[in-house]
Amino acid sequence: MRMLHRLEPQSLTELAELSGRKVPSLSRTLKMMERYGLVELRRKGVALVPSALATGFTLILE
């Protein structure tokens, strides 16, 4: 999330290179995060551009 927010990668491939993760694994993770409303994945030509929607979190342990 921090990497998405700070670096604003323009494709999953760029994010994969920055993070050291493989594109298929990264894609699955981001699609799950999109279902929870944490990230947005939008098409830009043939590229899928990820962006962070949630940039701050509070953890409450009770």
C-alpha cells in the first residue's frame, strides 16, 4: 500500500519490478484488495494501473 501511494506505478509490471514480486501473484493480491475497497485497478490502454484508495489504517485490538 505504501509503495502504491508513494511511487504511483503506472502498471502491474512496474509495481512487480519495484516490489520484487511476480505479476500473477501481485495481480491476485491486488484484485482481492480491490474487492475490499483498498485499491483501485483501472485500465490504461493494455496496462492495468493500480492505485491506493486507503492510505491510513488504525488497528484496534480488544
